[in-house]
Amino acid sequence: MKSPENIQLRIEQLRDIGLFGGLDDETLEILRENLPLERAEVGEDIVREGESSQEMYIVIAGELEVLKRNHEDGKEVRVALIGTNDWFGEMTILEFQPRSATVRAVAPSLLLKMTASHVETFLYRRDLRAYAIFVMNIARELSRRLRVADRIIAQVVTTMHNLAEDPHARRPVAD
């Protein structure tokens, strides 16, 4: 990834991102001044499944796909699309584990990079209230994603159960 030249974020742009919801303007200004911007081109991997790192990314502009590797044949499967004002990689900020998925740019993208060190320096050590708000914003998004995953799992299990009961039943056709 490359650092973009002559691009300056505005506090208003950060205020529109759910990850920063509830943070005061002083904190947003500190983040705006200190978090690096990076540009990703189409087809570029931002993070790779299985790699270790301690950084997350906030999508300022663009679109990216989240891919999971099928361990049987090694092929990648798209599990999500993410776009402007979304973020990814937050799990490595909270828990130092290898990446759970690959994220690849499907459109030219502008990303704000936030490391575990940034979180500690500009939030935790500076303002515990801002840190707590930030972590709660991450928790809310993880909870939302878990609800979506639960719904999908329930649908798959129900479909598989119905097919097992009646193997001649037709599968639903998408519109």
C-alpha cells in the first residue's frame, strides 16, 4: 500500500464513522493528525488470513472484500463486502491472534491505519473515557456481526435439515 499525497481528512469525516461515535472533537483531532492514511489498489491484499499483526483499518473511501480460505481445497470464498465508513481488523487490536480472513481491495480504496500502539497512546493513556467508548463501539459492531452470522448459520442448518428429511425436495431458487 502507498501513502496518499495531499489528502487531509476532516474531523467531520471521522465523526461519521461508527467506530469513532461519541468521541469528542479533541480526541478526533488527535486521531486525524496521527493516524496514517494508505491507498490500496484493486486486487491488493490489505491483510492475509493467518498472518500476525496488530493493526486495524478504517475505510475512508472504496470497497473491499473479506475472503475465507476453504481448508479442504485452499480456495478463497467471499464472505462479506465492506465499504466507506466500515472498518476491519479490530480483532487483532483486542486479541493478539492471527488474522481470521483476507481483505482485498475490489475498488481503489483509501484507508486509515490504526495500530494497537495508537489505541494505547491516543486513547487508553490519554483518556480512559474515550478508550471505553472506542472499545464499546467495537463491541457493538462485533455483536451486530455475530447476530448476522447466527442468522446465516440457522438458515444453513434448517436447509440442511430439510434436505436430509426429504432429499428430493427442490432447493429454493434465488430471485
